[in-house]
Amino acid sequence: MPRTLTTESGAPVADNQNSASAGEYGPLLVQDQHLLEKLARFNRERIPERVVHARGSGAYGYFEVTDEVSRYTKAAFLSQVGKRTELFLRFSTVAGALGSTDAVRDPRGFAVKFYTEQGNYDLVGNNTPVFFIKDPLKFPDFIHSQKRDPHTGVQEADNVWDFWAHSPASTHQITWLFGDRGIPASYRHMNGFGSHTYQWVNAEGRAHWVKYHFKTNQGIRSLDAGQAAETAGGDADSHQRDLHQAIGRGVFPSWTLYVQLMPVEDAADYRFNPFDLTKVWPHADYPLVKVGRLVLNRNPENVFAEVEQAAFSPNNFVPGIGPSPDKMLQGRLFAYADAQRYRLGVNHTQLPVNAPRAAEAANYGQDGLGALNPNGRGKNYEPNSYGGPAQTDEALHAPQPVSGHTGTYATPAHGKDDDFFQAGELYRLMTEAEKSRLIANLAGSLAQVGRDDVVERNLAHFHAADPEYGARLTAAVTELRAANED
């Protein structure tokens, strides 16, 4: 026997095929509670989509520590070899809308929620180690330039490249994006990065700056422009389908986590600003240290409830891990949580995918849309005399010294901190075939720009990165623009 269909109040539904009407041919009745409730709920099924990272996929799994790192951090979930922690990982594209295609040239989000015994730890990164900008004040401008034009209603190459023309620090990330790894073949076949610099502190109070690297154990696989166009045209959901089907048939994707660790005293004199999101730390300076293995082994039961409503915030730290002076990170500490309060409401942290699983949330927050008020009759203020939750007096992370006067400052430059050196280094690491594909990808996009001054300003950035890089791109763009004029 099937279960009885009911209204949302639990009353049984007599007829789910025919609306109530005034006679066989008469108008419908306002008293038809089932009809009105069903249509009203349908009208409200969609919530505001993310402004960025709207198109996403996700899965559950675990993280297992394989190497000793407790001398660097007191985080409990990293405390001993063999320790496992449940997690949820959400992948995404960045610029596309919720209904866009997967196989596009765009950075990929790589956001991990670790359900630790000290609370949830969110590590919110991308599949590239750098980004286009270094100050959060420019993030809305950058994203506006990548989205649909307010007049034409489509993404415009003129807008994309005009912003980059005025943002030379983007040259490094542009070189990543238009290189061979710019279009992953699937979420399983790409690396993930924390991208920002974070802080680890151990039980003795010794701190290091840290960068996270998740290396795929499936190997890197990417699509060229032709393959991506064919894939997107044949299956807009290619990445989602691949991830879901692989896990469903027991082929569990995994990544090995490494970190780079910089003693805090090194930062001031390091040749690159270690808190500049447009820069990497060369591995020769700070080698990779192995930490553990991330495995995805369970698909969500409901994509909306668990992927669309998954909420991540870089300010969800646990003892032993904290922020750095990275300006982009500092901006995201506020912006990500605020975006979820707008999308999902102030009580989004009580949704099952977002709620702590190995710890208990105990605080004095109350009410608001969708409140469960888990404190029940408990007091809603602190301090109190009724045994309510109280502070620990133990800092989650190490203090950071500050000096100087308040004001607006450009990101400080270190010895090698121009906007082009690392972009040139990345270009010079490429094989001749990789360089040729990079030039073709860049030229195909830049040649669509109508304004000569925007084209010339961007070409100057690539010349500054590497003379050969700039010369080859100039020749390719000139040839394509001439062909477009014929």
C-alpha cells in the first residue's frame, strides 16, 4: 500500500488529478486548499541563485590524515595519522548562471566543508592557485565585467578585456585560464587550491602561514576549445553527470592534500608578498608537505537541499587554523557568509548540509525566518546563572601584529612583486605545444574586442610578462582581427 498523499498540514488529499470547481464547467473555487497550496509553493520553489559559483555539483566523503602535521597545527581533525573526518565538497563554475553549461573556460570553485569535532571548517578555494585581483573592493567590478552587459544582455569581450586592460595584476590568472587547464574535462580530473594564505598554529603557539594544494589522484584531464564546444553542445551537464555516475558505480574520486608552510617571520622579507592572491609561492622556496587524502564516496540524496543550499564561509575556522592579512580573504570573511544570509536566511546554518555533525552548535542566536530555536526554553542572553554555554578563553589562532595609520593603501610590494614576473615564469614553463595553444586561445578571445586601445593595453601586459609571449600574441591577434574585417 502506498503512503497517503497529504497537504502540508498533514490532511489527506482526496483528488490530486482534478481541481475543485463550481459545477462541471464552472470556475475554480478559492476554497480548494490543495490547489492553492500547491500553486503557491510552486511559485516559491526558486531561491536567489548565487551571484558567482551558481552552477555547481557536490558530494559527501571523508578526509583521512596520512602524515603527521600536529607539530604545525592544533586542529583536532588533523591531530593524528589515520583520523577520518566527514566532509561535503561543492564544485562550481564561477561566472555562469545556474542554467549554464559545465564545459566552459572558467575557473572552478573547490569548496570543502569539514564536519570536525570542534565545529565545521570551511575551506573555500578554486582550481587555480591565484586569482585576477588582490583587493576585494574590485570584486563587484570584476564580476560585472564578466557577466551579461546591461544593454546587450550578453557577455561582451569588450567588457571582459577592458577590465583586464586596467588590471595588470590579472595577467597571471589570465595565463592560467587560457592555458591547457582552463577547461577541465571533469571535476574529478582537476586540482583544487585554498588559493589564499591562511594561518596554522600549534599547541605551543608557534604559527606558520599556509597554502593548501589538493592534487587529483585521477590525473589532470582537460578539454581544448573544440572538445569543450562539442561537449557543451552535446551535454550541458557533463561535469555533474560524470561526478554523479562515477560515485554511483563505486569509482570514488580522491585528492591528496599537500600544504606549503612558511614560518611567520619569513613573510616580511619574502621576495613576493605572501598575502597577494595574484602570486604563488614557488615550491623551491616552500616545498609541498603531504597531509592526507580526500575521498568522495556518496552522492547527495537531493541536489537542491544539499548542493544548492550548501553554504560555505571562509570565516568558519576551528582551533589551530585562522586567517591571514590577505586582503581578498579578509573581504571574503564577510561577503560569503552575508551572501548566504541573503540567499537562504539567517538560519541557513541549521540546514542539515550546513549544520555541525561531529559537534553541537551552542549559542544565543534566536528567531528569524525559518528558526528552529534549538535552545528551547533556555535563556537567550549571556552571561547567565542557568548553565548556558560560555566562552572558552582559548584563542582559535595566533594574534597578528599590526602597525601604521588607518587609511586606504595599495597592496604592499616586495622585491619581485611586479604584476608580470610570475605570469612570464608560468609561460616559460610551458612546452612549445602548450604555448601555441595558449596563444591561440588568448588571440581568439582578444581579437573579438572592438576598441584598439583596449587591445593594445592588454598586449602590453603580455609583452611585460615575456617579450616572446607578447610578440606571438600580438601577431596572432593582428592576423585574426584582419581576417574579421575582410
